[in-house]
Amino acid sequence: MLKIVGLNSYYGNIHVLKDVNIDISEGEIITLIGANGAGKTTTLMSISGLVPPRSGEIYFEGKPIQGMVPDKIVSLGICQVPEGRRIFPYLTVTENLDMGAFLRKDKRVVKNDMEHIFDLFPLLAERRRQAGGTLSGGEQQMLAISRALMARPRLLFLDEPSLGLAPLVIKQIFEIITKINKESNTTIFLVEQNANLALKTAHRGYVMENGRITLSDSAENLFSNEAVKKAYLGL
Amino acid sequence: MTNLKEIQRSLLVSLWFMFLTFPIMVIRVNPLEKVVIWRWYNMLYVGIGSFLLSFVWRYFIRQKELGKKKNETDGQKSFSLSRRAVDDPRAYIPLLSAVACFTIAFPFIFSMYQTNIMITVLIYVMLGLGLNIVVGLAGLLDLGYVAFYAVGAYTYALLNFHYGLGFWTVLPIGAALGALFGILLGFPVLRLRGDYLAIVTLGFGEIIRLILENWNEFSQGPSGIANISKPGFFGIHLSLQNSTIYIYFIMVGLTLFTILVVNRLQNSRIGRAWIALREDEVACQAMGIDKRKTKLTAFALGATWAGMAGVVFAAKTTFINPASFTILESIVILCIVVLGGMGSITGVIAGALVLILLPEYLRAFSEYRLLIFGTMLVIMMVFRPGGIIENVRRTYEFELKEGKELKNED
Ligand SMILES: Nc1ncnc2c1ncn2[C@@H]1O[C@H](COP(=O)(O)OP(=O)(O)OP(=O)(O)O)[C@@H](O)[C@H]1O
Ligand SMILES: [Mg+2]
């Protein structure tokens, strides 16, 4: 579904991504783990066009998408939940969700989708009219995921959904991620610090170090890999 | 006990003021007779005055804080009278009709002088609504907004001077040129935010004014352009009074048009995109909103109204020169938006009324005019930081709409 070949990205003249290759098939949950500053967020930003890569190729369903503007890429069906949630603080929950469906024209279906989201996250339904900024961290994360889902993406990027959340909430969020993947067959690209949970949830995983992919394997194999255990699982 | 503390504090303030103003209020040196006159009674006045002022000031601040706390504990917002008047249909329909009657009757009741002031107010309402798009909705701080006003005014003045084009022909041209200049400014500042944006737009405003001031062949420099025609009324020649009334009604019409369009824009797709862009640019882009297009339309649509207002301004005064388009104008328009209430249409109207009428009627106080004006601004911003009429869309109006929809579904 998504194929990245030899991707190089820079901030000014800082070389951040170095020859990154990633392959994602339809229906998979793929995780990308790595230390702080490894370049995980940058990878997502490069794919969605927010940080245009300097060289390399990105194919979405066979078509090259590198160099496209971000809104074009979203319209193709790639949507991301940015790091740190970034919900709209002064818009209500409903309005936040509405912004997620910005590019969609099928107003009636959007309304249905919103009700569906409220079924998925009953907590949000109770707070429809509350300003996004007044939600708790966990609720905000749910809202951020919901907002991205409102775009009906076929490929969903999640950047550290567990950031700053209590273990119980993290567990809930990961259950929902699995549910989204199973129920609507949404392909998910999950970037995580919490390697333990990420590897348990995902089918396959990539390990990134200093802007390079150093390992790629099935989630189980990575889980039992000695180097990964030491560096990311703290075992 | 708090009272005792308050009195102590106010006493301190008054002592401090007495000390500060001592050199100018108490000592008076008469250089001719080489004597120093000590005016101790002045010190008493300053002391008592500042004590009372400080006490009253503290009292209101306390009331405000108490009110805020009460709101929080009640768990629901109490709505002020002005707010209710804006939201409740039972209140606003009679109110609206009263305003409409008053607006129509205004030029026939009041003198031409008053009508002229009202035209100015309406022009500023239009400017305020335009700037409100850029600042209030899209959150782009534009300090050079007056440039588009100048573009409109000079468009009419020059086209009328060289080619004899009439008001109605130039009105749309002025609007279009305003929009074009809006985009022209928009392009270089696409990547800028906050303070940087403010500085660049400020520079832009000054550049336009300096061009008008120095390019004599084009704009006749500082001496300006005179004898601009008033708007034509089906070829009939109007007396000065009638033409003022005519311009008044043109302006009423244009203002209504502006309100309608801005209201529609606010609730449209692009309006929501502006609001989202103001809150978080990255999230906006992640949701597939085209940042460039959204920002450029905000600049262009904001500038359109300034262009039109400029055309009316030139037609009203029949004489324009660059001195009418200084940075101070931009600031006044910005004050209208902020003081009135960012993002709120009724707020902008209220802001324009206050900010244009107040200095007019404060003329009686001649030299203290600006002092009173400034003090009122400060007091306003301390006690109502959201503006005279706060934008209610998100907190109240939206709930109502939602509530209705939910009921329908039941
Ligand atoms: N806007 C920027 N300008 C300059 N350098 C940046 C910028 N954003 C990130 N970097 C640098 O790029 C490198 C990779 O950053 P990135 O955000 O992709 O890391 P990450 O893997 O997502 O880390 P984390 O897990 O902490 O979120 C870091 O060294 C960072 O300092
Ligand atoms: Mg990151």
C-alpha cells in the first residue's frame, strides 16, 4: 500500500532521515520504534508532505506522492494524528470532529460517521459541546484519533498516542487501535516510544536509530530480539 | 478586614502619587521674580484623588474576580444584558427593528454634521468587519490594513480624475484592487506568524503610504487629489445636504451587505478553516486544509472591504491625501476589532460606535480628549478583555443549534 524507497529528509542542513525504506501492506498495523530524536516524527511528516523530503520515492498504492502538497496527500486517504495531539483548543468536540471531515463532501455520511465515533468513544459523546482544550489528556488523545478517523483514511498515522497517559488509558487506546484496524480494515502506521505495547499490537515493526532503519521484522521476532529487548523494552 | 487592607494599599498608592507628582504639581518656579511658589493644596488634591480612584479601582477588580468565581462554582455562565440582547430572539427582534427605524430616520432627524459623523462610523464598521476576517477569524495580526483603504480611495480618486469614471463603476474596481493587494501582501507573509507578521504588515502599510506621498506624478504627492465627484444619482444633481444623505444610505446598504457576507463566511467551510488555522497550523494541514489558500483568501477577502470603504471615503470627502492613511488609522481599526470583541460582528459595530463617536463628542474636553480616551480603553480592556460584545458563537449559539438538532432527531 505504501512503499518508501531511499528517503532523505533535512531540516535546513541537518540531515535527519538517511535512506529510509519502509513497506506497508494493506490491512497491517506497522510500528516504528526508536529513541528520542531518532527521526520517527520526521518520517511521518515527510510522508504527509509537511516536511518535504529532499530525495527518495514514496508510492501510495503504486502512485508516487513525494512532492505533493499536504492537503492533496490527505485527500488520497492518508491522515495523521500528530504528535502531542494538537486538537483545536477553542473548538468544541463536535467542531473538532467536523474539521477532520474538512475535505469530505458527503455531509450526511459525515453525520453518521460522527455518531459512530460517539459509539466508539462514549466519553466524547458526553462532552460533545465542551471545548477541546478543556478535555483531559486521554480524552484529547481520543478526540485526536477520532478527528483523524473522520477523514475516513485508508492509511492512518498515529504519532505516540500513549504520550503522557496513564497505563489504563493507554491500554484502552491500544484496544481501540486494534478495533479500528479490524473493523474498518484501516491500515495503521504506529510510531511509539512504548515499544512493549506497540510490538504487542502491531503485526510488523521497524526500528529506527539516528535517522536510519536498523531492523525490520515481524513484531514477535522483534519482541524476542536481544538488542531490541535491551534498548527499547528495558528487559 | 480586607477593607482595612484595601485602605492601606490605596493610601500607599496615594502617597506614591503625591511623591511622583510633587515636582509638577506643588513646586512652581517663577523665573521672573525668582521665587518658588509652594502649592501644597495641590498635593492634598492629588492625594485624595488618587486614594479614591485607587479604592474604586480595587473595588471593581474585586467584584470582577468574585463574579468570575461565582460563575465557575455555578457551573454555568450568567449572561450579561448585552449578550442576551444578541442571543435571545425575543429580545433582538424588537431591538433590531428599533435600530433599523433609527438608522433610516437618522439623517432626517439630525444635522448634516451628525450625519457625516455617522457615515464615518459606518465606514469604520466596514473596515472593522474586514479586518475582523483577518485578525479575528484567521488570527493573522495585520497592522498595515489601512493600505488597502488607501488603495480603494486612490483607485476612485485617480480613475475619477483621469478618466472621469463614476462612483458605481469604481466601487467594484476598488474592491477588486483591494483584494489584489491583499494577495500581494499575503504571498510574502505566508510563512510568518505573530510578531513577525505584525512587523511586515506594518511595513507594508507604510510603504504604500510613502509611495503615495512621494510619487508625485502618480498620486500628486502630499498635496493630494481634490474635487473628486460625489456619487451620481441617476444623473440628477444633488444639493450638498441631499448628497450627504445619499452617501449615508449608500453606506448603510454597503454595511448591511458586508454584515451579510461576513456572517455567511463565518459559518462557511472557509470560515471554519480560518478558525482552525488560527488555533493550530500543523493540525490544520494534517486535516487536509490548504494553508496557503486559506491564508491568502483571508487577506484578500479582508482587503476587499477596505478597498470598498476607501472608495466611499474618497467620494465622501471629495479630497484625499496620504495623511489620511497613517499607521494610526490601522491602529484605530485594530482597536475597533479588539475592543468590540474579536470575531464578533455586533462587537465590531459597537466598537466602531464607541471608538469613532467618543473622540467626536469628547471634543468639548479639548486637550484632555486623548487622555480620557486612552483611560477608557485601558479600563475597558481590564474589565472586559473579551471586548464589548464577546464572540458567542462557540459557547452559546452553537449549543443552541446543536440542542435543536438533537431534539429534531428524537
Ligand atoms: N523543526 C525542526 N527543525 C530542526 N530540527 C528538527 C526539527 N524537528 C526535529 N528536528 C530534529 O530532527 C531530529 C529528529 O526529530 P524527530 O522529531 O523526528 O524525532 P522523533 O524520533 O520523533 O523523537 P521523539 O520520540 O522524541 O518524538 C531530532 O534531532 C530533532 O532535533
Ligand atoms: Mg516524535
